[in-house]
Amino acid sequence: MGDLEKSDRIVFKRGKVNAVKLNVGRHYSRYFKDIFTSVVDAQWRYSLSIFACGFITSWAFFACLWYLMAYYHGDIDYYKRWMVSDDRDKFEKENPTPCVRNLYNFTSAFLFSIETQFSIGYGFRYITESCVTGPVLLVCQAVWGTLIEAFLMGFVIAKFARPKKRAQNIRFSKNAVICHRNGVPHLMFRIVDTRKSHIVQAQVRARMLSRKMTREGELINFYQQDLKLNAAEECDNYVLLMWPTIVIHRIDSSSPLYDMSPQDLKREQFEIIVMLEGGVESTGLATQARTSYKPNEILWGHRFLTITNFNEQSSEFEVDYSKFHMTYEVETPLYSAKVLDQIKEEEEYEFEKNDHEKALSIIQSSIYKNGHVKFAY
């Protein structure tokens, strides 16, 4: 239902992009120029229709050629007279051999075309040496049949093997959370691969889209800002999807979320688009899974529930997917990261100031005590 509802989000939760292309010049001609990709991307009902129409059209086209050849060679008239002949053996000896045996109407020509293109093997109908046109047409249909079979079977295999379906096994948490880790606020969301075969070299990226007004008064509807992600404190944006992984974004001075508080999240309009890319282990093809988070889907002061436990009896790690989206509240300051950094700087300044005054007092008292007044300053 989520993808069917009207929404102002750019990317739906399941990864579908909410965009429609209008007024594209020569729209259909562009699809025909890259017909293979167009057929692979089409829905199955259209692909199967193209698959069936491709073969039927090829059979019918060559059936017309076989029928025309038989007509101009006199084979059609030959079999009309042969059918009404009293002595058919004598008739066959007295008349020229037809180019194709037992081809006397369009239906027989269509059946002969199927036998030729599929190399089923000639039985009741077969070609003879009485005309040159027959072998030439036979070679043409054999070559064309090989090409069309390679194309049609190729796109069916490509459609089955395309990694787009593999991305459906990648799950993202419904909500993202903001909480502190080691005293620093972080944006977090959870990813898991539900299949046993893993995504190779899985890399996760995030980009924040928002509106921005330039100094010249230009409104940028989709202003893009990168969010630096990692799956651990000291790692890059490559993730191991052997188990549910929490991906984090450190909210520091380089983060677009640096000056946002819980109240700002309720007012701001932006969308964080998350993309996971990697290779399918079984095929080696690249795949991409997408989702997005709106401000109302970011929970301030929450943390994800632990869903991985070790079973000592079976000596296996168990993952409870029923708790995959669950979070719990944690104590988190209701200030933006920018305000927190300012508070820390003020506290450090006061601490250094107090330490300096205390140290100066000790030095002065030591000087007066020893009588070395000249060192007071």
C-alpha cells in the first residue's frame, strides 16, 4: 500500500522512484534503438507477448515466402491436378518434380516453415533439388531462425537473471534514529540481507535532498548533500551483510544535520535517500537497493533493539526478524549537535580559565612565600 499511496517523497520505501517523464522527444524511437534493454525492463506480460509474437511473425513471414515460391514454381497447380488425377503415380512421372513435396496451400506452407526454423526434421513435407530458390530460402530461414532464437532466449534468460529481483531481499528499517554514541550524536538505520547467499562488496551510500535558495534567488528543488556513512567507528562505507547491520552517520560540523534539533526536524522538509550497491554472489551482476527517510521517520532519542543472540545449545547465532524495526527510547539531549559543541567549548573554556587562575594563584603564593617578588609577573 505504501507505494500506491499519494506521497511527496522522491523515493518510496521499497525503492521505486516517484518520477514521471513527460514530453520526451522521440520517446518510442529511443526504446526501439535499444530494443533488448527495453524488452528486459518490460513487464512479464509484455515480454512474453513479444516472445510469442516474434516466433509467430517469423513463421508467418517465411510461410508467405514458401507459398509464393511454390505458387510461381507451379507447385500449387501441380497438387491441384494431382489430387483429381486417377493415376497419381503416372502423373508424378509425367510432370516435373515440385520444389517442396506436399506444399499445396498456406497452411502446409506455415507448417513447413515451423519445421524448417526449428530443425524438427522433414517427414511428409521436404525440399527437393528441382529448383534453386528452395535451398536459398532454406539457408535464409535457418540463419534468421538462429538469430531470432538467440535474441528471444537471451532476453528471457537475462530477465530471469537480472539482479533487480535480488534487491527485494534487502530490507531497511522503517525508521532511522538519532542517539548518542561515545558522546557524539549519530544518525542510524538498520540493513539486513534475508538470503543465505550474500551481496559481495556491499557498499552503502546516503544523500540528503532538500530545497535551497542561492544568493541570486535561484530555488534548487533537489539540492544534494552527501552523508558520510560507516558500519563501525573506524570503517568505511563497506558493510558486511552476514547479519543485521546498523549503519551510522556521525553528526559533526560537516553533516547537513549539524544544526538540527528535534523541533527543527518537525519543521524541515528534506529526504534522505539510502542506496546499497554490490554484486550478487551467485551471478556476479551488480544490484542496487534503495529506500528513503523523511523527517517524520527519524526518531530522536531512540536506539535499535538487539535482535542477534547466541544459542548455546545449537552453537549458532539466531536473528529474530520480528524485532528488526523495533526501537527503544534512550536519554538524549534535545539540542542540535552545533549547540552541544558550543556548550562543550564554553565548558572547556571555563575549565581552562579556572585551571589557569588556580595555577596562577599557586605560583603567586609560592613567590611571596619565598620572597622572590621579581618573578610575580
